[in-house]
Amino acid sequence: MTTITITGKQPGKTDVTISSTVNPAVKTVVPVTVLSRNLLSYGPASGSGLTATVNSDGSLHVTGTATGQWRGLSWTFPCPVQGTVKLSGTSIAGLSFNIKCLDAKGQQLGDQMNLGNSVMAIPAGTVSLFLNVTSTEATPTAKDGDLRIQLESGTTAHDWMRPDNTSLRGGGYELANLYPRVTGLPKTLGANPGITVTETTPGTYRFKGSTNTTADSWADLQSSVHLDAGTYTIEASDFPYGPNSWNFGIQATLRPDDGGESITFGPNNYGPKTLPAGTFDTNIFVNTIGDMDALITPRLYKID
């Protein structure tokens, strides 16, 4: 039995003609589709202040200004392979890209793939892949550049090749906000008459009123969530008093499951930090006197 192996330099459709050397000659024409080594699927996308279009060579052209840090564009598509894969590519300053493996319920399996973690085995149970391009800048700046991202089987990066599917529609993306909701509201802090705390929309809190004594809310607006191991940051860019103020902000402590040393977040120190699995205790504090009318939407992101 003879085995024929055909390797194409460019993806696309072609015909292979096979002829015998006997007389009379026997000839057959076999249609062949050469697939790209690039396993990704993507296409035009718009959201979170960014727009992606597809260049003639199949690369992505990204323009716009992200609406915030850890916001960007994303695409979800069926996982085309199993085994070990390699991620490579060129990026745009201020933007990063990564790939997450998702199960049938859309939950992440294993670690995400990025340029710092570019070789990994696709976890068992993976159904789809989630590609995202995200702003890493605390104050995003305007972008106008090209991305050439490649995911391929094996452990070696080859020259970039356009994916087979560059028409998959994408959309806007924001890292999931893991900050636990505050309960027991409305609540009044301070005195004469005090600052009233309400939840205006899910996860957004309004502090309105006046106090002639320090509000002393260091233990009044607590909430907790269990976190898996990973790298986390608290987004403090929209805090009315800024991320470095001890008048109004967030304090948080991670208590590791293994009983190790606690890790704290606070003004001047909101992350990113690599954490073990554990319970994350959070508290929004007010430590000011006088009139106040401010909104705060605390955000806790797992960035790796």
C-alpha cells in the first residue's frame, strides 16, 4: 500500500493529478484543500472603543481608544485541535492578546495562553477558544496598527499565516468584574446627618450626604469572594478621590486557603499581584469630613 503526503505552502483549494506508469496509463484528479497552520478564527469587530477590520493579507487592523483598562475586543470559536499548541504574534503597544480555553458551559479551563505562557496543552473538556485583545494602559491611548496573531499545533512558532476563517464577527470585551457585591444597603455612615450609601445600579454605589465626624467605615461595607490562584488587580482609575487617597477607596485582604501569609491591597497598592487561592475580603472606606456626593464602581480583575 502506497501513502501519499501532500504539503501545501499556501492555504486554499487545488487539484492533485495522480497518474500510473502502466500502459494504458490510468489518471485521476483529486481535489485537495490545504488548511492554514494558523488555527485561529476572527474577523471584523467593534466595541469598548476599539474597531478591528481585516487587512488584505488576513491580519487584523485595530483602531480607536479603549474605554478603559482591561477592555477590548473578543472572538469565540470552536476548538479545532487537541494536544499541545504554540501562541505567537506581533502586538501593538498598549494592547495585549491572549486565548482562554472554555468548556461546554463557557467556563475557563486551565491557564490562559499569552506570549509569556505561549506553549500549553489544550485541557481535556475544551469545547471552544476565546481570543481577546485588551488594553493594558491605565489611561488608554489611541491605537492604529496591525496584529498578526498565530496559534498552531506543536511547540515551535513558524512564519505567520492568515487563518482560514477571517470573517468571524467579534465584539466588545471587558474582563469579568469579580468584586463581591455589598449587601445590607442603604446604610448611613458618620453623623449630622451622615453619608448615606445606596446601590444605584448593580455594583455601583453612591455616597451622598454630610458628616461632621469621620465616617469611620473601615468595617461597615465589607464583602467577600473566593478566588482561584492567579494575578489580580483592583481597578481604581474612576475613584473620585483618585487611586492613592486614604479619604475614599478600597482596602482588601487575601487569606490563603493553605494558611499562608495574608496579602493586602489598598491605596498606592492596588496591584497587579499574584495570589494563591483563598478568600478575598474587601471593604469600601470613607475617611473624610464634610459634604460628599460620589459614585464608585469597584472592580476586581483576574488578568492572568
